[in-house]
Amino acid sequence: MDREQKGLAIVIRSMNIRENDRLLTLFSPSFGLVDIVSYGARKSIRTVKAPLYTEGNFSIEKGRRGWTLKDIDVISTHECIHDDLMRSQIAMLFSDLVITGRNADPALYTLYTDALDLLETEDAEKVAVEFIVHFLSGEGLSGDYCSCPVCGRGYGDGEILGFSSAEGVAVCHDCDTMDGALPLPPNARAYLRRSLEMGMRESMSLLVSEAQEHRIFRYLLRTLPYSFPGRLRSLEYGIWDSVQGMI
Ligand SMILES: [Zn+2]
């Protein structure tokens, strides 16, 4: 990369380092995933600040000690994500999936920033469901919920799907390796299939009861560690214990 980069990006992780500095992970459709240092970010002096989930046009510069933040033209701060524990935990999971998956594809940038925009106004569990299902599909880590990814058989209308722990995907009844421990009922499967046929933003208009949405949310959280090949540390802390406990 050049010594200076300018482009659209979003802060997807922010950690305190030393007394006053922060280490930011930027996700950019043009320069990918980059760790940069924001010097003096914790001081109240006039310095360029880029809080977590700030999206904008960033200028970063490479010095002897790595990339640093020079300037930012803010588009959105996604501030209200920080006001709610559930929203902030869900946004951390989204970041974790991007960082752990090491994918900086421009299509994923759109999915990620759309999901953060939606988190500000829409039901948090619904946004989580739509992000996870579109993310896994984009990474080639899920089936299409029309036919079994293991044996290829088309699902019957009333078929309850099982799960393959080896493949990390929902499968037909015959290919189930978990004795029905992770069942996916026909109406939930239809919802996920329709979601994948539509884009993430469009699928927010799919009508679903709160109880059904919650069941699908819990199903995806339970199956995610099987489906996603990396370790998701964001699922090991915070509110997820209580969410897992509800399953
Ligand atoms: Zn099968």
C-alpha cells in the first residue's frame, strides 16, 4: 500500500492502548482490514476522533510504527448502538465475524454497514438474524434452505430439518447427525429461504411474529459456532450467557 490512503471506511473495533491512545480496526472496501493507531484519542484535546462504528472518508498515514489516523470526514457515527446493551453486543458479533473471517469484500462492507444502519431503528434480533443468514450464505457456509447441501435432495413442504455438526449446516432429516437436537421447523426454514432470496434490507419487510423471530435468532446463535470456522470471542462474553441460557 502507499504511505497514505484515503477512502471510505468504518471503525469495526476499538481498543485502549497505552494511556491515551486507541487501536482501531478499520474495514474499508478500498483498503481492506487495517489496524491503525489513533494517538491522543482519549484526551480531551483537539485531535481527530473516530469512535467505534464511525463511518466516513478516512485519511490514514503509514509511519515507522504503523498506520495512524490523520483525518476523517464523518458520514455516520451510529451513536445509538452504544445506548443499548443488546444492540452493542450484536454489533460486536458482526465485527467479530468480519475480523475473524478476514474478509474485506466490498459486498460484505455493504452488508455490515447496512446492518449497523438498521440496528439504529429496527428490531435488534431481526437485524441479527438477517445479517447472520446473509453473512453465512455469502461466505458459502450455509445451504439455500431449498435442498439438502449434503445429499442434494429437495426438502419436502412439511419437512423438519436436522443439522450436520460435521458440515455445520442445516440438512435433511436423513443427513442429521445430531439426533434432532437442532431442528429447524418448516415455517422458520421458509423465512430463512425467503430472506436469502431477498437482500438484507428488503428482507426486513418480511412479516414474522416476535416469538418466531426470537426462535430463529436463538437457532442461529446455537448453530453459528458449528457453521463458522473461527472462534467467536464476542459470543463468550456479555449478555450471550443469558441468551444461551434461554435456549
Ligand atoms: Zn440430506
